[in-house]
Amino acid sequence: MESERGLTRRQLVQRGARAAVAGSLLAGADLLARAGDAFAAAGAPNHTLHFVSRPDLRPPKLTVVRRGKTAKGSLFLAPSSGPGQRGVLIADEAGEPIWFLPTTPQTAMNFRTGVYHGKPVLTWWQGKADSGLGTGTHVILDDTYRVVARVPAGNGRQSDLHEFLITPQNTGLITSYEIRDADLTSVGGPPNGKVIGGMVQEIALPSGRVLFEWKSLDHVDIAETHSVWMGHPLDYFHINSIDLTPDGGLLVSARNTWAVYKISRRTGDVRWRLGGKRSDFKMGKGTVFAWQHDARHQGHNRITIFDDGALPQVEPQSRGLVIDLDQKLGTARLVRKYVHRPNRIVSRFMGNMQALDNGNMMIGWGSEPYFTEFGPNGDVALDVRLPKGGMNYRAFRLPWHGHPSLPPTAVYRYARGKGTVYVSWNGATEVAAWRLDSGPRAGALRVGRAVAREGFETALRTTPGDKVARAVALDASGLVLGRSKPVRV
């Protein structure tokens, strides 16, 4: 069987092994992350946003490169390096922030929406990312941006960064890892080496009590790895996504075996493997993937995969793949692939692929500072660039309606003979316009003229002679959503 690049699967494996000797995945990831942080520390004045009303917020500036017919919903990111603060970010079509929560010096990953006990929530992982794995906690916020829970992994394990998914049963699916003594002679290592095994936990929320635990070392042989032992604990498996299958099982992506596994949520048995050295499916033309991320079920027999193809690089460029599985015939067929044009992006780590309700596809390019929404025919509906040095684990387009518990923030500034009130409301998704009510005192304010929202922050001119002003947030129908505290002008 040959890949679309004219290389056999064995040749791909050999090429990957040779490249791995020259440099490891984990060292490369850490090096690039440090380079991105060094760029930020050196200063990038045109790549970070600043707000008069919220000087504590300094998110990275997003540049919309191309824009067409997009799906509905807001953009969800968690920039983890480069200019600006690390944190969780919701943005609009123009790349303007809607809500930003800095997590610096900690890193946030996998920021998305969820449903918890029938109510919409925001979820992410937050902590320290080191050598491709993480130590932290899983965070849940409600639609007023109040913390519902902070949940660690169960059984005293580390909470890894790669997945946090709330199930319809209001439980959490998360990743963790363990280190065991192991015989590594099958991969060129010593008989008394150490190996890092991947772990899946299903935990009760918010207690963190373990309901189900799956360990790769109990089900997947070390010899399945494409990693090469280099004198440190061998990260042979490296779980980077978990998804629920329609029949209640689990779909697990393991980057370092180049395989996706269907796992019984009841017994932990591996039902089948897609890709890797022991695939249960004959891989059709264009379906071979390497160092992949984010395997997701799209119905009973279709999955999507973000195919990094690196690090080390074994493919010309990274791709988003749509693959149909015929379980009776045991075949995998490529339905469509998505690549970035004109840039031949090679994502060395991270990345994701999200199927949208209107047939569009959102792809986050991980280590490379882009995320792209493709139309049903593969045309670019939206292409957005982060600043140089910026990386982002996953990019999503998701519906969200936020109602902040805190009021809008207004700040007065006087310059060049003119007074201006700068107003913002971090996380308010329904604001269409702002009105500045002003007058001689707080109890005698005149109703001002409505001004269209300009972005995260809107500038409102004051009236000469007034002493006090208050900004009023209005929705598209002109109804009042909230009011700032009065400010002296």
C-alpha cells in the first residue's frame, strides 16, 4: 500500500525514525514555545491590544487575512505564546475580543463551550505545560463568567492539558499520564528503561472521583510507537484527544503511535485501530497520517483528523482529513483533505479540526500562527493570523451568549481640548450600541445618543459643561443591558 506521496508506509516510518534521532518532538516543542515567549518579551507594540478602560487586558492582536461566508458563532482561542498575555479569548469575525481572561504566567489550553446540568458553560485546562505534557486543573465557568468548578485529575494523577470534555452524563473526560519501568529493547532502548503511558479518566464533576480509568500500557504494546528512545523516559503513546462514539465508546488519538483507537468505555478493550503499525483498516490513498491530533466522530462511519505530519516532519504539509470507515470491509477512504494555501503550513505540534453545522470546517494550525475556516467545497471562508511567535492548541467556532456578573467599565480621559469616556464590557455578547448619559450630577443625567459598538472598547464624546457621565449598554432592539458606574468628567 502506498501513500499519496509515493512512499510506502514502511518508508514513512523509517524516515520518521531517522529524523527522530536528530531531534525529539518534546525538545522541539519546548524550543519553539520558548522562542515565541522570547519574541513577546522583546516587545511587539503592534501585535498586542491595549484598552483605556481595561489596561489589565493585553490580548494578542488577530489579523483577518481573508474573509468570506462563515458559519455562525464566535471564535474561541487560548494563545499560549507570543505577544500579549496567555489566556482564554473569545473573538468576533473581525478578530476583536469579546471576552478575554488572562492566565499568565499559567498556560490555558483547549478552551471551548460545553453543557453542564443543562446549562451552557465554558471549559478549559489551565496550568504548566512542560515537555509536551501538563500539570494543572480543569476549569468550568457559567455564562456570567463565575467559576463553577476547578477539578484536578483523580487518583492523585496529574491533570494533563490535552482534553477536557463534558459528557451528556455531566461527567468529565480528561487525559493524564504515568511513568513505569519497562523493557525498551523493542524500540532500541535498554531492558530497564522508563516509559510514559497515556491515561484516560472519566471523572465525576465537580468532585473528581474516578468513574473509569484506561491505561495505554495495559492495552497497547510499546512496540507500536514511532518514537525513538533518546535516553529519557519514552513518551511512546501521547494521548491528545478523546471523543465519544455514537455507541457510547471512546475514540482516542495517540500521536506517537500514529493511530486512533476505539475503546470500550465499559471494559477498556481496544475494539479497533485506525492507522499506525497494527491498523485494522486498509488505509486507502491519502489516508495515512502521522503525529496526528484531534480525532473526532462525525457520525457512525466518518471521522475527522488533524494530520500534523511532523515533528519530525514526514509529510510535505499538515492537513485536515475527512475519512470514511467501512467496518465490514475493513477499509478507510479519504473523503476530503484541507490544506492551507498559499502557505504550505507544517504544524510541528498541536492543531485541531472542527466540523461546523453549515458544512464548513474550522482548522487550527497549532504551532503555526493561523486558524482557517473552510467552506463546504474547500474554499477559504475565514483565515486569521496570530502575531509572530503566537501558538494556539485548538481553534473553535462556537455559539455563546455571555452575561457578565460585573457591570461595564468606563474611564474618562481629556486630551486636545476634548473629553472622552472609554467603555467596555468584558464578555457581554449582546451589546450592539452604547449610550452616554451625562449631566451636572449623578441624579440628574440626560439620556444621550446611541453610538454603535466599535469593538471591545468604544469611545464616547462628552458634552462640555457636564460633570458626571455613565455609559449604558444597549442591545440590537435598544433595550438596556447594563450601566457603568458614574464617572466624573
